[in-house]
Amino acid sequence: MDFVKQKIILLIILMFDLVLSLFLAEKYPARWLIVIASSSTAFAALSILVYSRRLLFASASSPHAAFLAAGLGILLGYGTGIAPLAWTVIIGLVLVYTLGFMVYRGVDPDDATSLFVSFSTSAGALTVYYVMSKIVSGADISAIIIGDPLLAGPDLVKYSALVALATVILTFLCAPEIVYMGTDPDDAKLSGIRVWLYDLILFTLIGLASVGMVTVVGFVIEHPLLLLPGAVSVLSCRCGSLWTMVASIIIGLSIGVVGLLLAVLLNLSPSGIIGLLLVIVYLAALAFHRSA
Amino acid sequence: MGRIEIEVENVEVAYKGESVLHIERLELEGPGLVQVLGPNGAGKTTLLRLLAGLVKPRSGSIIINGVNITGNPRIAGRFLSYVPQSPPVGRYSPLTAFDTVCYSVLMRRSWPRLYCDSKTRRLVEDALSRVGVPSSHWFKRLTELSGGQLMRVFIAKSIAAGRPVILMDEPLSPVDPAGKTGLAKLIVDASKDRLVIVTSHDPMLLLDKTKTLVLVNRRVVAYGPPSVVIRREVLEEVYGSAIIPVGPSHLHIVDSHR
Ligand SMILES: Nc1ncnc2c1ncn2[C@@H]1O[C@H](COP(=O)(O)OP(=O)(O)OP(=O)(O)O)[C@@H](O)[C@H]1O
Ligand SMILES: [Mg+2]
């Protein structure tokens, strides 16, 4: 398929997304649409960066950091009166930076990931168990694990929209550097760009998105959301890096809104449906890639 | 691009405590062609990465035109570009061959570096044509290129970078015999106004155009004009029993790759 055809297909899908979004926003509370569209867009934009920068370990780790941070956020929010979301984001960023710093200082990404995931899940389990028995209801906790966009409050709606916007803008501004760092790390260093700065931006965005929006899709489904849209677009799009990124975002957004629609129509878990749709699209892309 | 001078002093490189390269003193001056020779594991790649600031020595310093670049690729990159022995294929990268060369040019410009403008495109097209990558391969992903084509793309990148020094690690090894002559000519041309430092297991191909030979075997054994460096005792230290005397004034080095 040539560039032009692919671009036309992408535009058609985008139009379809917009129509569907309008319908969803009219028929159901707009905040459902906003949190789902924001999180799927932000994750899809990051996905292509994570994928081409070969930071798959980071995308495997940060949702686990989100699990711990969200538990601690509720605990500290209860104790201090400061919004739990603020605590969650701060703790999550500290955790994600720690991981990034370990890898930056030469710890093998696989070792760092094993250590990091083990620590955050165990500490997370302790925290969540405690919080659940003492402070909040099961619904708040299940939102952390499997997500519940329908519970999103005004804080989370604003936060999601802002983070999605920042992520998309920064992704476009920093993508050439980050993608090139993944393609030829030595030449990226020689070219004079500040490699550490771009990594810091990327880790910050991963942290802000995966930790802050954890209750929208849940930490479990954050994994495929961070991994698959980029993989799908790199597999199926032969249209230069800029358009591969656009494709990744459009794929993520489409799956988000279609998933939300199916979920409310069928009364099923939105994140579960979104995850399954991602898998189906990924398999289709693999088949397409094989046959092409 | 004018005169260029690299000075290496008292450098010791070690991996995990094991010393792999020792350089008491090495001075290279451009423009011109420098060939680095030595058997497998001699430290040729290590030497090039050292000059690029990508390997940090345990001690000593590397000065380029008066600037200390030791262990600092960002500063070294102002003077040089580097072609690795096995170029990374970017298994997960969305970049095509064309994009890769274009991005490498963009990275050397100021921010923002959003897309390949028409001026840059012409530069990239020119570089890719010069190294003999047919235009039918320009828009393939790096993973879809053969070893020789990939090497050519990376050589194109190093030329397009426009720096006064180019380091190339065995640029001719993955290239077919017909391509070797063409690329050798390109390397010689590039060395007319630049300092081009290549490592090789086939010194003869470029020998008559070589200004300086550097012989390495865990240390810089000798360096200087080929006529001075090619002596039996020097070659014996580097290549050992792989030296085969052919008549009274001829030596043959058995150093075939792979
Ligand atoms: N990253 C590394 N970690 C540990 N040891 C290394 C590393 N890189 C190189 N070495 C060791 O340093 C020595 C020099 O390696 P180098 O790659 O510089 O050799 P070379 O002359 O380029 O060889 P070849 O002709 O095979 O390319 C070798 O003994 C090698 O085992
Ligand atoms: Mg080598």
C-alpha cells in the first residue's frame, strides 16, 4: 500500500472516531469519553516512543509503580487532607525516576525491571490491603487494578485531559530525537543532542500518564496500552516516522472510543474490552505484516 | 576542511578490570587517510570508540585540535562522525534508510527538528547515491537491508554529517568485491579534505593512498607512514605467525576476516 492510501485510511478512521466521540459525549456523561480518549491517546503516543527507544522494560514497570503509588496516594491523602491524586503522581514519578536512574547508571534493564516490579507489587499489595481494610471501599481499589472510567471525578477528568494534551505535544516535539536515540544510540550521543534530557522527558511523561491515569484503565491494562499501539503502527505503517506516530495515536484513540461504546452497550469492563480489541488489532497487523 | 590534529597520551582502556588497549602516544594529522590494522581482538574497535569519546579510558587523554574530548561523545561529535563495525539495525525503529540519514543530519541542527526539509532531502539523496544505495532501497526499514547495504547507509550518514574527521570500523568487510573498489575510491576521495580513519583486515586495498598506518595489538605497536611502519619485526609483533615471507622483500599477511 502506498503512502497516500495509508494517509487516506488514517483520515477516514479519524473522522469515524470523531463522529463516535460526538455520539458518546451526547448520549453519556462527557467525562467518560474525556478520560478514555485522553488515556488511550496519551498511551498510544508514548507507545511509539517506548517501542522505538526500546524502553519496553519501562512500560512493563511503570504500571506496577502506579499500583503502589495509587495505594500510597489514598493512604497519604487520607492522612494529610491533600488530594490523593497529587500524592499518587508525586510518588509515582519518584519511583519511575528511580528506575530510569538505575538504568542510566548502567544497571541491566532486565535486572532493574525484576527488582523494581517485585518491590512495587509487594509494597503495593501491603499498602492496598491495609487501605482496603481501614480506609476506602472495594470499588476504589478495583479501579486501580482493573480500571473504572465511570468513577472518574472532576480532578481526574482535568488531569487526564491536560496530561494527554502535554503528551501529544511533547511527543511530536521530541519524537525525532527519541526515535533516533533508539535507532543509533552512539550517533545520537555524537550528534550533540542532550540524550539525558530526552530520556528525562520521556520517563516523566510515562510516569504522569501511567500513574495519574491508573484508575481510568487500571494498572493491568496499562501494559497492552503502552506496548501495542506502537507495535501495530510500526508493523503496518510504511509511511515515515512522523506518520507512524500519527497512526499509533489514531489506532489508540479508535480502540479507546470503540471500546468505551461496546462497554457501555454490553455493560462490560471498558479496560477489558479495550485490551482485547488491542490484541485483535495486533494479531491482524502481524498477519498483514507476514503476508505483505 | 582545514588541518586537524588528534593527540592521544598515556591512555589505558580496561573492560571490567582487564586492560585491553594501551597507548603511550599517538598523533594523527589530517587531512589524509589513516589505516588501523591488527588481528581480531587487537583493540581496533576500542581505539575508534576511544577517539569518539564513546569509551572512557582508565587514564590518559584524547585531544582534538586542542580540545579535550576524553570520554565525551557530545564534544567529540563536533569534530567527527563514526561508522560502527556492525551498524545497529533498529529492530523496533520506524525509521527507513532515508529517514535514518536525514535524522542524523537533523540531530546536528538546532531544535526543533521536526521533519526533513527539501534542502536536507537533497543532501540525503546525494549522500545515499554516492555510497551506491539504489533509490529502490531508500524507503526500506533498516532491518530489511542486507549487511552491505546497511553499511553503505551508515557510511552515507557519516559523510552527510559534514565533520572534518570520519571514523570507519571495517567499512569494507561486509561489502561485495565490486562494491569494495567503488567504496574504497569514495573513502580516498573523502580523505582529500578530511581525516578519515579506517580499520581493516585488507590493508592492500587502500595502502598506496594511506598517509599513516597504525598497528595495534593490545597496544599501539607502531604508527607512521607505511614505508616506515611496514618492517618485519613490527608486523611479527602484531600478526605473529600469520606473516608469510614471500621472497626477500615481500611479506604476506594472512588476516582474512570471518
Ligand atoms: N564491551 C566489552 N566488554 C568486555 N570486553 C570487551 C568489550 N568490547 C571489547 N572487549 C574486549 O576488548 C578487546 C578488544 O576488542 P576490539 O573489539 O577493540 O577488537 P578489534 O580489534 O576491533 O577486533 P575485530 O577485528 O574482531 O573487530 C577484545 O579482547 C574484546 O574481548
Ligand atoms: Mg572490531
